[in-house]
Amino acid sequence: MNIDRHNYEEYFLLYIDNELSVDQKKQVELFVQENPDLEEELVMLKQSRLIPDDSIVFDRKHSADERRRWTAFKFFHQFE
């Protein structure tokens, strides 16, 4: 891994998405220490990460799927 000022954004995204190995994460952290002007960018990316709320449940999802299929069926068969 060769992180530099031309490709750091890709590594920042991989870092916040937890797609790097432990060693690679350490390299990103070292890069930020060596380039403190980019630390704010990494912090902002961390803050912008969306975490799904698993407590929200749509209990009538099945009926919505059926309605969507029926609407598509009617649409495509109107041209017959």
C-alpha cells in the first residue's frame, strides 16, 4: 500500500468503511499524522458515515412488494 496525497481519498474511504487490514489502517493513521492538514477531512468523512437503524421495521413490506409487481404487470400489459 502506497498512500500519498494523490490517492489518499480512496484510502480514507476504505478506512471509514472498515475495508482495510489492521496494518493498512495504521498506515492511514500514520499518513494523517504526517499530513495533519488532511486530518479534518478524515474526521468529516467519519462523521458523514450513515449507520442503518435496525430498529425501524416495515412490517407490511410484503404487501408493498405485491402492489409494486401488480402495478408493473398492468403497465407492461397495457401495450398488448
